[in-house]
Amino acid sequence: MDDTGWSHTAVAEYFTGKTLPPTDRFDVLVDLLGAGPAERGALATARDRVHEQRRDESRPPEPPATSGGALVPRQLPPAVHQFSGRCPELAELTDLVARTSATGPVTVTITGTAGIGKTALALHWAHRMAGRYPDGQLYLDLRGFDPSAAAMPAGEALSQLIDAIGVPPQRIPPDLAARAALPRTALAGRRMLIVLDNARDSAQTRPLLPGTPGCLVVVTSRNQLPGLVAATGAHPVTLDLLRPNEATELLLRRVGAHRAQVEPAAVDDIVARCVGLPLALALVAARAATRPRATLASLATELRDARTPLDALDIDEPDGAVRSVFWWSYRALRPAAARLFRLLGLHPGGSVSVWTAAGLAGLPVAGTQPLLAELVRANLLTEHTGGRYRLHDLLRAYATERAAAEEPDGQRAAAVHRMLEHYLHTAHHADVLLGAQREELVLDRREPEVEPVANRRAALEWFTTEQPVLLHAVPLAVAAGLDATATRLAWTLTTFLDWRGHWTALVEVQQAALAAAERIGDLAFQAHARRGLARAYTRTGRYAAAHRHLAAALELTRRCGDPVGQGQVHLSIALVLEREGRHTEALDHARHGFEAFGTVDNGRWKARALNVVGWYHALLGDHARALTSCRAALDLLQDFETLADHVYTWDSIGFALCHLNQFDEAIAAYREALRRGRDLGDRHVEAMILDHLGDAHRAAGAVDEARAVWQRAAGLLDELHLPDDLQQVHARLASIGPPPVAATRLTLDNLTGPRQSDCPRSTAR
């Protein structure tokens, strides 16, 4: 429809004097207008809309404007211009009506956060379904979250509904309860579509529902309306943020494909910064429409450079700015839930567990769960898998603003401190469960409510889930002036990041921890941070940097009088020397480590050093001496449940046995190392053991078995991005050639038994 009220159809038929099929109408227009590429694109969009309308032409025809002398209500507001997306939701809604309309009145709730497009979807779908309801369509704005008025009382809503149905005033009883029964009586036997928009809660809508088949009721709300679903069997449809392709389509339809085609990068940037929120996309599109000479890149820059994304999405209309729309939902919360929402804005991002939320709020978990549930019902928070909660970026920005405006500085700082303490204690608990070969961390604060991480696998899952937040937690602690907390958080992350192969992240975390430890003069944690840096540099082949940090760490442990720390540093130096091929020097440092551990009454550390000493004897060719040292280490380890030590020691024993030509015993030792290693979950160590097992199989003449385990080792090393180690395994595979065509395919499970997946990555002997 153009500004004069003429449709594309009318224009085409006027100039041709014929009634045309829909596709021909647009072809005529193209020819008449001499349309160029941009105009043809616009006409093609219009043609697609006609095709969509034709798909619904199988519905019953629209009734006349009056029926039996009574006016048939047609109250639906206009559908949103250029509606896009929501195809799965539209299909779900239409299928629901087809399946259930004959069995009773159908009620649908469309819920979601502010600005998510609930009313747009409801009206778009209602217009498509209107032909199925010949007795009319009713629309009622219940003002549940109206910025300028209170929610519509039930009595007023009933009166408006009764009036729209056409009940004579003299038949309307004054009593509210009697009046509530009147719509059900009046709607019995009629086919009407009723849209109840912007409902506050279930109690506001329940009296307005019909009681017999034939009617369709669509309720929209920012709250989830669980009471309505439970009491009436309403079908809930909860809207999430638009998918990236849907968000792009919405923006293109609003700003015009011809503008977007020349600035695809700007379109992607705008879509990303609007996080799939339809209201945000519509506001950017409106700004583009009112500034036709502005480039989309300039609009993207405004979004990027604004103090917060909410500033860039602010407009003069009181009911259009994203900030204002969020306010309507926020002000309806109870005070405790509103406070929790504000404090969630202090979280660095990602998902939040109930324990983290409790730490922020300074509340018990049991007292936090109802507040989270209220935020979810209000669609200010999304609950997803595993009972975790998430704020999208625009809501987080709004929560952060509310916290800055309403929470005193001291209370905000205290909340951040509580959250970081929660992460520190839970990470420490999970790190202990991993069973790393490290001394224990002593925390001097009273332990907060720690998440229930029950075992090693749960610890790995927790670290994996929380990794993005934990990486932000260290600089957040530094920014908050909590240097001691930052150093300890970095300590708890060392093993996981190393085993996962996240060595770049490990460097960043340990650099921040080292600076924090130096500021507070903590020599022990300076040494910890330098050892962590050396570990990452060793993994990535930066041996000079690793030596530099380990030399400094050794001096720090001596100044601290820390014999265990000294022993650990010596073993770390030995590892760097091993990677450089300097095995004699590595053996010397391993012996220094054993001597340092000999000053403490702990057989675990002595066992570890004995194994490393034996390993370097083996690398130097003294396999009998290596076997003696490693078996002595294994004897000491019988009193300890340190899984990593057992894995490394069995691998060392297998290596020595293989070079003593005791192949069956070597293969058995490697398989024991792999069996335990599956529980350890260190993928680099697993690849190393598989490499050694392949050597044993080849030495025993079992070439196919060797090929199978080397192929598995190559896959792991490729995933870990360790090209030097991978090249060595590929050389081994090349040395035995490809398998015979008719050879039986062997798998790792055939050789070592079933393995568990989702394990972390690498550490050293």
C-alpha cells in the first residue's frame, strides 16, 4: 500500500484493465515502473508477502461486517509492518490450534522479556488466524506493565470484554462474581479470537477466559503466567532472543536490502550488538530511516562507542527506549528480587549458578532460589540447562546501571568480594578433586557456601562451565583491589588450564597473579605464578622464558624457606631441560628435587622425585636402574591416592621394561597407565602413553596394534595443537607404512578397553 492508499494490486489492474493473478500483478508493475535492482527487490519482498497470504486462503472466508443485524467486532490492531522471523513459533501455534480447537477453548500464552516481540508475534499470528473465527476478534490491552498507568483492574477488563461482545447494559449484573460468568455464557457456541495483551499475572486474565470450544485466546505477558498454565491448561510459548539469521532479516527489512548490501560488515556488527532483541533492532532501524544519509557503519560505531549499549538505543519516546521498557518490568519486582537483579549486573558475564547468585546477595541458597524464580517468571532472567541462569547483554547493562544508581559503593564492593570468595573456594575444592601433583593451598577465610562438586568428573565439568567467568575473575579481583584473592584464584586455575591446553590463557592469568603478588609482597605466590608461567612457556616451546621464570622461582622458594616449593621448581627445570634434549642436566635437577623433598615427612613427594629420577635414567639408557627407581616410587605411592603420580610411574615402568625387551610386561604396564589415565583426564599424558605403547607393540611385532594406538595419539596431539610432538608420531606411522587393504580395523577400545570422553589436557611427568 502506498501513501495514497493504492495497493500494488490496484495499480497493476488499473493500468492493464484486467484482473490479474498475484504474480502477474508484480511483473506488470516492474514493467510499468521501469524498476531498477533496488525497486525489483522491494517488489519481490511484496510478492513474497502475497504468496504468504495465499497460503492462508484455504481458511474459511471472512464473514460480512454484520451478522444478524449485530456488528461483528474487528478489534485487532494492525499487524507489525514487515514482520520477520519466528517461523518455528508460528508453526507451533498453528499446529496447536489444529490439534486442540475441537476439544475445548484454546488458550495460548506468549511470554518473554521486555522488547522481545510478544505483541508483534501475537498480532501477526492473530491476523493470519482471524478467518477461522467468524464471530469476530477482540483485543484488550490489560496494561500490565504500562509506563503511565496501573494495570487494568479485573472489573474494568470484564466490562470492556462484555461491551465488546455486545451484551446489552441492562443484562450486566453489578456483582463482580456474577459479571465474571457473563462472558462465558455470551461466548458459548461462538467462534471468536481474543487477544489479551500485556497481562500482569494469571489472576488478571483468568476471569476473561471462555469455557466452551470454539474460541482462541492469546495472552501476552512479560511474566511466565505459570498459574494460568496450571489452572486452565494454557499452552506456553516463551520467546527467546532472535537467532542471528532472523535478526539480520528483521534489520534488512527495516533499513532496506539496498543499503545493507553495500555494508554487510556493519549489518553483522549491529546485529551482534543488539543481541537479537527485536526492540533494539527496531530502534536502530528507525534511526537509520530518519537519517537516510547516515551509513550503517556510522550507526554501528555509535553502538560500539556509547558508554553503554543502552545509551545508543535511547530515544525520546517514553515507551520505545530500551531502558524505559526494562524499567517497567523492573519496577514490578519485589524489593529483594530487584536487589538480586541489580547485583547480577556486577557479575562478569556468562551463566550464573544459584550458589554464585547467593554469594552475590549474601544470602543462603535456599533464600536465593525463590528470588531467581521471580526473575525468571518476570523474564528478566533466563534459566537454561543445569539450573544455571543468564542475562543477555542489554539486560546486564541495565542491571549494572541500576546497581550503580541504587547500591552504595561499599555494598557493591562487598557483593563483588563475596562472589569472588565463592569462586575461589569452589575452584579450590574442584582443584583438589582433580588430584594434581601440587602442594595444598591454605585459605584463611571462613568458607562460603561451596557448590556441590562431588568427584573428579564433576570438577572437570564445573571448571569447563565456569572457565569464561574464572578467566575474568582474576582481573576483576585486581580491579577491586583484592590482590591476595587474585593470586589464589590464579593458583586454583593452573592445573585445569594446563590440562586443557589453554596455555595462552594460563600465561595471562599468571601474569596478572604475579603482578598482584608483587604488589602485596607475597613471595610464595610470586613463586607459584612464575612456575605457572614456566609451565605454559614449556608447553609452547619458549624454553628461555621458562628458564628465566624458574630461576626466579627457585630463588623465591629459598627466601621463603619452602623445601617442597624448591623441589617442585627443580622438577620443572628438569622438564624444560628434557624438552631441550639435555637429559644429564635434567637428571641432576631431578636429584636436587629428591634431596629437597627428603627434608619433609611426606612420602608422596619422594615418590614423585624417584619416578622422575628413574625416567631420566631411562632416557640416558640405564633402563635397569630406571626400573629399580620407578618401582621404589610405586611402592611409596601405595599409601597415597594421587592419581597423576600413579599414571606417570606406570608409564615410566613400561618404558624401562620395553627397552629391556620385556614387551608383554611393558604393554601391561602401559595399559595400566592408560586405565588410570582415563580417570586422570590429562589428554597430553594420554597421547604420550599411547606413543610409548605403540613402540612396545611394534617392538613385539604387532604392527597393526602399533598403528591403531599411534593414530589415536596423533588425533589427540592434533587437537592439542602440538605440531612437534605430532610430527614425531606421524614419522612413526610412516615408518610402518599403510595397513593392508584386508586388515581388520583395530580401535583403541580393542586395545585398552572403553575410554571416557570430555577429559582435560596435559601436564608433565
